Amino acid sequence: MVKRKRYRFRQGDVIDVEEFHDGRYGGPGTGRAKRAKPTEEQMRAVNAQNKAKRCRQRMLEYFHEGDIFATWTYEVRNRPPDMQAALKDFQKAMRYVRREFKKRGYEVFWIRNIERGTKGAWHIHLVINEIGDTASIITKAWTKGGTWSIEIKNSKYYDEDFTKLANYMTKDEHTTEEKKDGKPGKPRLSEASYNTSRNMPLPEPKVDKLRRWKEEPKPKKGYYIAKIHEGINPVTGYKYRRYTMIRLKRRRE
């Protein structure tokens, strides 16, 4: 059986679609298939996909291409001894950020990943909404090292459906980058801690049952498809597809 989930973001300006076989049945004419127990590696891959998916969907709902992608770095003398200490540094900086946003009449939305490299260096990647002087605020908030910031649209990790940035923001010690020869490289992180602000709930999807798997999706009238992603679910072994439709004439922000 083929199912389709449709998520509406930005009051319907963006529609995120997932199409997949539910994996409960075997081939045509066969009964319910016995579910095989997934391996630890398969479950890790599925969990990573789900984390990146939720991150990407929060970006679609709460962020724009003009918002800020930033990195807080540590001077060597200020490096934290462990993740708990790094988390306290982040929380202290964000208390300042929230105060400054509140003074200006804004609510702060953020996504962050605290990362420790395999050679011991620490840094924090941050996606945060632009309110006019966000770059100045986050620079003043961080006292442990340097601050680098750029508009999301000018980052090398930007694409219309936020796939690249979400994958980058959710990487961890199991994430590997593919080498030029196609072989997986070594992880570049020894540990990571991903989280988001609590004021970013996600809408529930509308679920439909489809008669068959269509070879190519068609956009809804008045929309275009930004990007199509297809693959094989590592647990069920079935094909899946996701794509993002964006309204041709978006509502005024």
C-alpha cells in the first residue's frame, strides 16, 4: 500500500509531501510480510533521517532565506571541558539574545548544534531569525570566542527546501562525508548536541492512501516543485519519495 503525507507550512505557501510504501505487506498478491528486526546501523540511519526531516520542516515553517546562519567559536583558553559546560555557555548567551529580542518586540526562534571536533575544537552552529540587527546581538552575546554569521541565502548550505542546511545542522559523531572516489570518509565530530527552541511546533500531516506508485509527481495548480528526493528505506527496503511544492505567488510576509 502506498501512503502520502502532506504537511502545510507558511499558511499553505509551502507543502511538503512524503510518499512511501508502508512496508506491512509483501509483493502483489501476498499477505502481510514478517517484519525483520532492523540492525543498529539501520536504526541509526532512520533516526538521522527523521531528525534532519524535523529540522528541515521547522526551517520551512519558521525561517526564511534572509534569516541568519551563524557559528560561535571558542578561543583555545575558553574551550569547555565537556558537553554540559558547552551547553551552559550556550544557555548564558541565549539569555542575552532573548532579552535583546524582547526589548525590540520580537520572539526568538533558534536551531543549534553544539559540536566537538575529533581534534578537540568546539563550536556552535546556530540558525536564528533576523530582526534587523540579529548579527550584532549574537556577536555581543558570545564572549567565549568569535562569531561568524551570514544570511542563509548566501550560505553554501542553502537550497530552496532547506535540505542541505538541515543535514548540516543535525550532523553528529556518526556522520561521514563522501570522498571524491565515492567511499565514506571518517567522522569529523567526536560528539554533538542538537536542539531547537520550544516555540516551534510542527503541524500534523494529512494522510492519504494512493492506488499506485506514480513514476513522477505533478505539482498542485499554482505551485512548482522545488526539489524531489527519492531513496530506499533502510529498514523496510521499500522506495520512498519526498518533495516540496512552493506557491508561485507567495502570500505577503
